[in-house]
Amino acid sequence: MLAITKQKLEILKDIFRLTSEQSKAIQTKKIKTFLNLSKEKRLLVKKIDELDSLFQKQYDAAKQPVKKGDFEQVLAQQVDIKEIQDVIRRIKTLTDKIKAMESRNKEAYNQFIKEMMGSINQPQINKQEKILRYKKMNDYKKRKK
């Protein structure tokens, strides 16, 4: 179980890094990069789900009563439990940071989309401005692919 919690912590560190990169991508209006990072994160979340399932199975097995005379096994489990608790605390802290960053990213992304839609719906003043807007949207679509 300890190995699983440590592995989960490492994957969460990767998710935190990707979420941070997403923040930079949205600030620089690199939507394609933002979306690619989202795909990478989804794969890591699937790995975490698998680890959680495996952890639950091992936890359920560990709850079974220990036979008398297995003092060394009981002592080893107590040491592991303390270390697992420490890793779980670190996981919780990192998860909270990721959630906060995700919330900010979502707001920034929605604001970006709103601005894009607003610029499309605004009345065009002249022909040259229409051409510039068309070029911007066309460039965005090319980057998105």
C-alpha cells in the first residue's frame, strides 16, 4: 500500500506540473497547447483511478485480522501505516493546490472563449477591420488543429 500511495503522489506531482503549464498556455493564449495538456492530464487521472482501485483491494485485504504470533508483521504494518499517513497528507495538500489552480484555469479559459465570441459578435466598422478579424480567427483555427 505504501508503494501505491507514493506512486500516486508522483503522478499528482506530474498533474500539478501540467496544470501549471496549462496556466501559462492560457495566459499566452495558446489554446492548442492548453488542450493537449488536458489530454495528458486525463491519462494520468486514469492511472490514479487504477491505483485507487488497487489500493482499496489491498486495504480491504489488510483489514483482515492478523494471526497470533505474527508480532513482526504487526510491527511492520504499524510503521507502514505511519508512513502511508504522511504520504496521504502530502497527497491531500497537493490535490488542494491542483484544484485551486484548475479553478483559476477554468475561469481564464472561459474568459478567453467569451472574449473570442464577443469579438465575433461585435458590429464591424469597416472592411479592413473585418479582414483583420477573419485572419485572426483563421490563425486560431489553424493553431487549434
